[in-house]
Amino acid sequence: MGHATEGIAMTSKPAHDRGRIALDKIVGVSPWAQQLRLDLARVAKHVSNVLILGPSGTGKELIARAIHANGPKAEKAFIPVDCAVTTGTLFASHMFGHVKGSFTGAISSSLGCFRAADGGTIFLDEIGEMEPEIQSKLLRVLQQRTVVPVGSNEEVPVNVRVLAATNRSLQTEVDEGRFREDLFYRLNVVVIETIPLKDRPEDIPLIASRYLAELSAQHGMPGCVLSDGAVDLLQQYSWPGNVRELQNVIERAVMFSSGDEIEPDAFASLTTSGNVATGVDFARHPADTAAEEQPSELELAARRGVVSPTLLSGVYRVPQRPRVEDPQPAAAEAASLDRESVLPPVSSSGEWPTLADVERLHLERTLAATMQNRSLAAKMLGVDRSVLRRKLQKYGLDSLD
């Protein structure tokens, strides 16, 4: 996702060409993708607020950019704002600007994102993360079409189209008192919903091919194509990280492929995620699946939670927290193996793990799998890096090497 400081006023190409190019980036032949392109062309012509809903990694910012590029404000700035980046006075300043000396560190005045987007479009990404105080100020901006910079009492007029996106159910947030109802109705003028990648598998070959071409043209990586077997495997995976995860997997496969054609064994890393929709073992070539092998000692240990697999084939991690010893005798161990493989690891107290226990363990495993690469971990988890940083601080994992 973009950053709030990225103002994009596209002037190098005619408006019609920019709009067409932006719509062409919505890749797919599925009924959803075809209908989405039609809907975007209609919605873009107006200046109504648009709320884009859907899971992380499904291209909500891509949709917002397509709306802007095909709308009447296409010649003006497009300002994306990540509402999960920061909080409090700094975020209010980030959004609405401030005057010199209004708070510690304010050594000069600032326009803020809304005034930077004046005449154009502002995209509020992850708006479900916005603090209540900022929600109130945003509501006033939408009602009055003015902003009041931090440290000032003067209202400054702004003419901005507002596009917002979230992976949360805002109606649920309203019902539970975390999101203002009046702001929800201000934003909820036109709603566009994205769907998980697993629900449109027919689009996967096209998205993968488009991204392979981009890797070659823009980043100088080898020009590769997917074999039929590789396409079949990708279409059978459930893609919890959606298009963002697919792009990461494709890029990794290109780096580790020796030829021009990417074969199924280049996607062995997908085996450890536990999201294979059809039960296919991605770790093996399809020709090998007929010959069943006895699990190794490491595989047995992984099923029992004694070790945990990483995205690196053959590399396992020993959990830091101690496990409660299995009280069952050795004779019954084999019979209980399948039952244990589907249960989450117990907490250090021997009780059923809380949601926080599971989240912490998943963060630990993701960091181990990415060898502490925070950017890659955030992409795999489908969250912004700032959200990951707060999670790591919450569980005391921010100092892990």
C-alpha cells in the first residue's frame, strides 16, 4: 500500500489512456473481475464517496487508483493515507496539517494530506483502524468540506473526493461501538466489495502471467512462464494472503528456477502453510504422490508440535515455550498422533491456548520462517508493517534477532 506522502498527479499520458491502463490492471476473466471493471467505469464518473471492502491483499488500493484515474479529478493529486500508521496528534497533523509551534517538533507549518489532495482524491486505507477522536474530525471534514489544522482555529476549505477501504466489517464495528455510525453512513455512499483469490481461481493464471512480465520488464528478472502443472497447483491452493501472497510466491519461484519454465517443485514452500484446498502435497512433484512414504522423525515431531516447519524446505524451528509432557504411554502414542496433529499447542500452563497465545505463536513462526525479515513477514500476514510492529511490541517480540 502507498504512503500518505505519495501524491500522484498523472500528467505524462492523456486522461483517457491513464484510465484505460488503470482498469486494465484489474486482471481477470472471472465474472467478479468482469463486473468489477464495468462498475468502476460507472462509479468513477461521479465524485461520490466510495467504500471498498474486502480481505487484505485483494487489490483495494488498485481499485481506488482506477476510480481516480477514470474520474473527473484524474488530472489532480491522488493521496493515499494508511490510517494504521500512527495515532494521536501526529496523525491529526498528518491528515489535517498543523501550524508552526502547535506541538513539540512542529518547527514549521504543514498542509496535511487533505489540503495536499485539494482538487483531487484522498484514499483512506484501513479506515477501520482510525481512532475515535480522528473519526470525529474526519466527519466534520466530510460535512463541512473544511479542515482545521492542529493548533489553529481557522477553517480551510477543501475540495476532495474521499475513497476509503478496510478489511473489517464496518457495520460490526459500528454495532460494537468502535466506529461512528454517522461517519459510516457518510462513507457508505457507494460500496465495492473484493473477494478472496481462492473464489476466483480462473484468474490466477492471468494474474501470475502479468506479474511474471512485470518482474522481467521492470526488475530485470528472468523471463519465465508457468508450466501446466504449476498452474494446476496454484489454482488448488487457498491463498490466505490473496493476490499479495501470489505475487510473493511467484517472485520467489522466479529466483529459484533454473529454466524459463517454472515447474511445480518451485512452489514447495506452500506446503507448510496448511492451506491446501484440495489436499495436494505441494512439496512433491505430482508424479511422486502415488508412492506414499513413511513420515520422517522430523515430520512426526512437527505433527505433534515439538518442532514447527518454516517456509524453507527441510528447515524446522523448536518453539521457545516449553510443552507439557504427553502423559500417554508410548504404546498409545501412535494411536493419538492424528488427534494431536489437529490440536493447537497447549499453553505453558497446560490450559487451552487463548487467542493471544495463538496469535503470538503465529507471529513467532512467521518471523522464523522469514528469518526475521519484517517486511516479508508483514506481506505474508497480509498486514501493514506498522501493524506488525505494534503486534510484536505487544507480545515482546520486537527485540528478537
